[in-house]
Amino acid sequence: MLLNVLIFAILMIVTFWFVFKDQDISQIFNVAKNANPWFLLLGIFCMLMYFAMEAINIKSILKSFGEKLSFLKSYKFTMIGFFFAAITPSATGGQPLEVYYMSKENIPAAHSALALLVQVCGIQISTMLLGVISMLLNLNLLTGPVLWLSIIGLIINGIALVAMLVCIFNNRLTRKLVHGFITILKHVGFKKIEKRRKNIDKSLDQYAEGASYMKTHKKEFILAMFRVLIQFCFYFSVPYCVYRAFGLEGMSFFEVFALQAILFMATSALPLPGAIGASESVFLNLFGLAFGAELLSSAMLLNRGITFYFFII
């Protein structure tokens, strides 16, 4: 954790140095200070609801296994996952640490891992759906680096979603492919790969359990997907709260919402802790039409502060 926090802090300092090096910092903060606090509080409320929807999801899925978990504890695990996802590349640390902390509450790792697998599946489906629709409706805004990041993000997230669904619903084929790949690696000199076979098989078993769960708990699975969709609707609503905090009214809620969905699609797959650097840069490239040059940097500071830094602290 200490190493990742250090890397996180260095990336944050470098990012803000590049973003603000040619700007008047005092003016940016003065503009931010004059924003309507009620709309900023509404943005914080949206983030609290974002975490609440995930907490409700995990609690509900675990309940279907007969596990009793209070809403507050589930919320705590959600926040733990958010923190560790933020400080590790591609959010890889979030779920393992959630499983670890849930095990301290006597929740079997098999159940907690499966609950998080359903959650991750929902995240991939929801963000892909919202991102693709938003991209198609705003093709005129996708230019330069934002266009390429959006395409790369779409491809990587698409591959991840397809791979996840194949692992879940065609476990036999996945097992054959993975074992074949392990054999090839052994022949080309990666002898240590054999030691990882048990862990890989264990992961594949969890995907098989995921398929079984989705077939035997269809109603709960559909509800889980719906909750994740609502969860990210809250998240993608925060920039509009910032937009209204500056007294702006030119763009509709759905237009600003779509910009955040595209931003998430473009940056979520990058191997950076919390997409630091990328999120700030893409925001400055994508939201210029909404906020204008004078308010843009302050808007980025407030939006990123509400959706990320405030809750990290």
C-alpha cells in the first residue's frame, strides 16, 4: 500500500504540474470558490449514491448465498475497494482487498469473490453501453488524442467484456485455451508458469460458479445489472452538477452526462492508478465546449475533486 500511495502521490504532483504550469493557480481557485456550493453538495450526494448502489448490490448478492451483511459494512467494503482500486494500476487492487476484508467478517472468499465478479460484469456491461451510446451521439467531439483514447478504451473494454463472458458461459473452452497457452509458455522457457496453474484453475472455477449463479438466480442477476447501471448514472451526473454550480445552462443534462461517459470509456482501461493524468487531460480536451476556456481548469479541479480525490482522502 505504501509503495502504491507513493507512486500515486508522484503521479498526482506531476499531473497537476503539467496541467497548471502555464496558468494562474490563484485565479483558478478563486473561480472554483465562487461556484454554487449547493450544486457541489449535490455532486457529492451523487457520489455517495454511487457507492450506496454498489453496497446494496454486494449486500443483496451475498444475501442470496445466505450471508448476512449490514448495509454499513457493505458500504465500508465498497469504500475500501474504491481506495485500493484508485492506488493500483487498472484498478487491479480493489476487489482482492475487498475479498480480504470480507473474510475478516467471516464471509467465505468463494461467496465474496463471486459477488464481486457479478459486480465487475455489471460495470463492464453498463459502462460499455453508456459509453458507446454517448460516443455515437457525440462523434463531432471525438478528435485528436480524445478520439484515439476513446477507440483504444472501446477496444480494450470490449475485449475484456467478451473475454469475461466467454470465461463465464463457456468455461470448458476457456480452460482448454488457457491450459494450451500454459503448455506453450512452458515449452518456450517459462517453467514457473506451472506453479500458477492451480491459481488459474481456481479463477476459472469462480467463473464457472458465476455462470451457475446467473442461471439459478436470474432475477437477482438482472437486478444487479440494473443497479450497476443506476450506479454509473449517478457517477456520470457529477459534471452536470459542477456545470450548474457555475451558473451555466447552455447544455442539457444528457449532453454533459454523455461527455463524462466518453471520458470514462477513454481512460478506464489505461494502466494508471486512478487514471491519474489521463482523466484530467481528457477532461480539458473534451469539456471545453461546455465550460469555456475561463472556467475549464476550475471545472476539472472541482469535478475530479468530487469524483476522486475527496473520497480518496
